[in-house]
Amino acid sequence: MLLYNNVPGTVMELFSHIPDSKFLVLLVIVLIFLVFGTFMVALANILIFKPLFLPIVKQVGVDPTHFGIVVIVSVVIGFLPPGRRQPIRRLRNKRH
């Protein structure tokens, strides 16, 4: 269905307007995974969106392993309900 409607081509066209900053591209992708992670199951989120974003990430020079880790962490945080995200904020503020 995605290939029939040329979704990968449309996504590549949308991301071509973003400058070639790998941090900006990763930020946009993380935000997409966080938003869709609240509505979709984690596995479906990864299986649908990761093949769409992998060519874009390779084009801007991000290592695919790093991208995979960023995807997993983004999906896990997006999958948590808003009330359960509080411990993550506490861990971030904790100093060692």
C-alpha cells in the first residue's frame, strides 16, 4: 500500500527541503517516532517508518546502527503514557 501510493518518494521529497544537517534530520525523525509512538504499537511503528527513513539517514551521513538505537529509544519513550514519563525526567535531572 505504501509503495503503491509512492509514500517513500513523497517522504524523500519532504526531507529534501530540510538542510543536510544530520542533527536536524534526526530531530525531525525522533519527533515523528514520539508522536506516532503514542498512537501505534512499537513494532508496527518500527516496521513501517524505519524503512522509509533509513535512506534519508544514510544520505545525510548518519551511521545505521546509531539510527537504529535512536529509533528504539524514541519508540520506547513515545510508547510510555504521559504519566509514566516522569521517572525519565527524574533520571535526567539526577547528578552522579
